[in-house]
Amino acid sequence: FDWREIETRHIGGLAGIILDMLVQYPGIPRKSLWTHIVKQYFMLYLESEYREVVQRLVNEKKITFISKTGRLNDDCQLFIAQAQPPKGVSYLIEPT
């Protein structure tokens, strides 16, 4: 029995949360952003939903990322698409 298959989940607000946090913390690594979302919105979203929404926002060109591997992963730095720093410049600003 998998409750995720029958549970109707509403993740529409998650994209807005991600975008708002990226305005505040440009360059935050994907894993760190997830940690802050969990702390602020405990039990509201699943990590798989978070990853799905991040991928969708990248596909929609609303956010972009910088990664040493060129792949979207936990260590990549996320940015609002128009706020990405110039190539080769890496900013790492993590919320305290």
C-alpha cells in the first residue's frame, strides 16, 4: 500500500515558495534550499515533489543553475533565470 498513489496532493504553492526563496538567496545549493523549505513548511511537501518542481522550473526557464558537472544535482547553485551571474562567476549565499 502506497499512500502517495491515493493521496491528492496540492503542490501548486511550492513553485512560488522556491522562486521567493531564490530571490532572497540567489545561488543557494538545491539541497540547502530543500532543508530550508522543510524547516518552514514541515510535512507539507515531499522531497520528490520538490525535485519535480525544481526540474519543471528549470524546463520552463524560470530558474537556472550552475553546476561543476553541468547537471542539476544537490550541489548545483540555483538562481532566478534573469539573476544568474556571468559564466565562471560563482556566488554561494546561504541563509543563516
